[in-house]
Amino acid sequence: MVIDSDSDDGTPTTFGSNQIVDVNNEHTQHQQSVIQPRQNILYDVLDLMTKILDERRESDRLAPIRDVWEKFIENCKKWYKPGSYITVDEQLVGFRGRCPFRMYIPNKPNKYGLKLVMVADSSTKYMCNAIPYMGKNTNTGNEPLANYFVKELCKPYQGSNRNITMDNWFTSVPLAAELLKPPYKFTVVGTLRSNKREIPKEMVNTRNRPVGTSIFGFDKEMTLVSYKPKTNKIVYLLSTT
């Protein structure tokens, strides 16, 4: 069978039936020669990204989803303006997967999960800003942990004279006094732990103090209330409004 006449001397080139050129095989080889380098490049890029991610994980436990998380929080702050009253609190979001900062809190509905510290609109419950709690690895810049969360979460609303409601994990007299000043300019309402040294001894619990009584203390912009709901319990409430 003659299938080529382009030999050097011009004579036809003849092949036997078992010498027919496999055109499909040549096409496949050509495709592989083009695809293989591209695959190698992709593998190199993925390997480099994995190394970069591993390096980021050493200093940032949220590294695998950091970009997505920050975009989500950016949109939460961008598309909603909270009212005059906001609340700072924490929530354990149920999660049982693998995570270096997953927590176990037995008295929560979801005992295993990720702890988020957040600020929300007090009336609509809309979450305006949030920070995942990373445990002891949280970089607070030498601030007490509670103070760091309150200041960082409420930073977008500084100078607005909004009121912040907090529980006793966040509330302290020094923080409340600092938040009244620029650039913060926030008022505070929050419960106070009984071990705070700023509480006057006249407001602590005594055996002869009747149940249901309240004692008020005043210091410039601050008001402290000591309420006795039960025989062995005192609730302290601090307000700067």
C-alpha cells in the first residue's frame, strides 16, 4: 500500500498492512505532551499553597477560612446599622469536626463547638461583628481578654454614644470608665462579679440583710446596684447611662 510519496528521491514509499501509522495514538501523545506540563504546574502551585497555609497556621489558627470569615464579617458590618443599644456576648456554635480551637462546655445545649464572641443589635438580635475565640493563643496586645473583645468588637461604632449591655465576664469598673472617654464614648449596663475589688464592703451580703432589698452606690457617671434575690446570693449591676 502506497501512502507517502514525499521521500528524498521522489519515489513512493510503500508500507505493509502492519505498518500503517496510528494517527489516533500520535494525537493522544500530542495531547499528553501538552497536558502534562500544565498538570505539573498545578501540582507545584497546590504544593506551594499548602506550604504557605501550613506556615500561616502556626501563627493563625483560623488560617484555612480566614479570608472567607473576614469577607462574611465585612458584609455583616456593611449592610446593617445597629440601633442605640447593642449587646456584647458569647455563643458556642455547635461543631464536632476537627478544629484546633473547638471547645467543650458541659452546661451549654451544644456541648462541643466553636466559641464566638460577638456584638449584636439588642432589639433585632442581628450579629454585627464577631471574633472566634482561639483560647490562650488569642493576641490581645497586653489587654485583659474581656477588654480586648469589647473594644475590638465595638470599634466600628466608636464615638456614637451607643449603650453596651454585657454580662459579668466582660463588665468591670475600669473598662466602664474607659469606655466613657474618647474615642469610645459608650455607656455601659452590665452585671458585675462579686469578687471585684471596687465593690464597697457596705454592699456585700450579710446575714441580717433582708431578701429583696437593694443598695445603691454612686460615683460620678457610675451607678452600682446591689440586689439580694435570695438568702445566699447578691447580684451586682453597674450602669454608666
